[in-house]
Amino acid sequence: MKKKKVVIALGGNALGNNLPEQMAAVKKTAKAIADLVEEGHQVVISHGNGPQVGMIHIAMAELNRLYPNFTPAPMSVCVGMSQGYIGYDLQNSIRTELLNRGISKPVSTIITQVCVDPYDEAFSNPTKPIGRFMSAEEAHIEEKRGNHCIEDAGRGFRRVVASPKPLDIVEIDAIRTLVNDGQIVIACGGGGIPVMRQDNGLRGASAVIDKDFASAKLAELLDADYLIILTAVEKVALNYGKPNQILLDEMTLEEAKKYCEEGHFASGSMLPKIQASMEFVSHRSGCRALITKLEKAKEGILGKTGTILHQ
Ligand code: ADP
Ligand code: MG
């Protein structure tokens, strides 16, 4: 098979929910990635950060509660911390897995900033819950700090942040240079650190970018052949979880649009993957998006499993 340029977006199951789980999960993840590198594909990796950024955000908020001199960490800083911590674990285990197979390639993480539009409508309608549950009084204090909170299904209050669309990747030239040199790069972790341009500066935004959309933007800017979204299901389904469920081998852009309108994909889980795949696939003919399970990446790129989206 012709060697492809591939952006792999890793989902939550590739990283686990806490430190020990992540340490174990990245070993398995590294095998799936090494399978593709071994086949000769150029591989760029992005990943989610939901549980990790939640953990960091809670830790920093608790630090501030116990020691008021430590001011709370902005969301953008928490995302940056999560990129560093996850990138470290991933680059370390991918390096080892490659060396075990006799492949010597540098693997590195780029702390990535992603530009968002300050006028993105997501900012006037924050929807993404983050951090721990709070009492009404604590939520009131957060609101006074300018942070939005919502009452979450009777379980208490939680902070919500906006999830704006990624417009541009600040470090794209550095990522491209490493990729073109045959190196393995981890970038746009957790959707990237959301920033807004201000004169010569980049100001961190109180937001989180969806990792599926950021990965599609990364794949588009790198002119990748494939966007591979690795998640917990082998194939995308119509009538998901119902007795009349149908597993899809492929879909065209037009079919995907119709299925979205018919409500087959849950918002917050499968819908962003389909929408991100549609955006990537529509930017040029010949490129494809593949959604499958972590363990099936190698078979998926050979066309043996998973769901392919094409023009
Ligand atoms: P990730 O961490 O990989 O982003 P998500 O939980 O956000 O994972 O999204 C993947 C999940 O989407 C699957 O595990 C599945 O439960 C759910 N899902 C919702 N609708 C569908 C569908 N139509 N077909 C397949 N999976 C679906
Ligand atoms: Mg998800």
C-alpha cells in the first residue's frame, strides 16, 4: 500500500481516567501507533484530555482554596499542563515501542496553541462542563470571578466553558517541519490551548476546543491523506444501540449530512467526530476520514474495518 500521511486523533480510552490508568493505557496505544509507523506511514498524533484537564483544574482550584496566595490557574494554562503531561507519557511509550521493533525515530510533543474567534458564538453559550461539583455558594463565588456555572441535573453546580471552533494552529510550521523530516509529532493535545490574537500577542481564552475539530484542522493544514479518529467503537452506527442498529462501512459526505439531520449521532460524542470528518474530507478530493477502535487502526487503514467517510 502507498505510504500515507496520517493524523491520528486519540480518544479517552487511549489514555484512561487517572495516572495509573494512563500509564497502562499508553502502552497499548503506543502499539497501535507503532503498527502504522512500521507500515511506513507518516504519523502525527493528537489526543483528548477530558479527565486530565478536569483533574488539573480541580487540583489548581483546591490549591487556591487551601492557599489563597496561589491564584487559580486559567483554563488555557490547565490545557497547556495537560498537553505536557499526556505528551510526556505518550512520547515516552511510543519511543520505547518503536525501539522494541528496531525503529529509531524521534518522538516529540509540541505544546500547541490554537486560534479561536473572540466573536465565536460559543462564547455567549458556554456548554462544556469542567471540574468538580460545587455548592450554590461556591458557584456564586465563581460567577463573581466571571466564570459561568450551571446546575447539573440535581447533582450540584459545575463550571461551564465555551467550546469554540479552531481557526488556525499557531505552531503549524514547526509541526510540518518535523513531520517532513520523518519525525513523529504529538500536537494539538486536548484540542489545543485556545488563544485569541491581540496585536502581537496571543491571549489564552477561557474555553476548551473539541479535539475532533482541532484534529481535522491539523489534518487539513498538514494536507494529510487520512484523519483517523480512534475511539471506543469499531464502526459508526445508524440507530445506535437500538435493535435495528446498522453498522456502516462507509458513507459519502452527502449521506453523512443526511444521517446527522436524522439525529443518528449523539452530540458531545459521535456527532463532533462525524462533523470534523466531514470538514476534513470536504477540503480536497481523495482524502479520507476513518473512525474505528484503537486496536483496529492497522486493519482500518487497509480498508478491512472501521467506517470510512469520503467525498
Ligand atoms: P472519545 O473519547 O473517543 O472522543 P466519545 O465517548 O466522545 O469518545 O465518543 C465515542 C462514543 O460515541 C462511542 O463510545 C459511542 O458510545 C457513542 N456513539 C454515539 N452515537 C454513536 C453512533 N451513531 N455510532 C457509534 N457510536 C456512537
Ligand atoms: Mg469525545
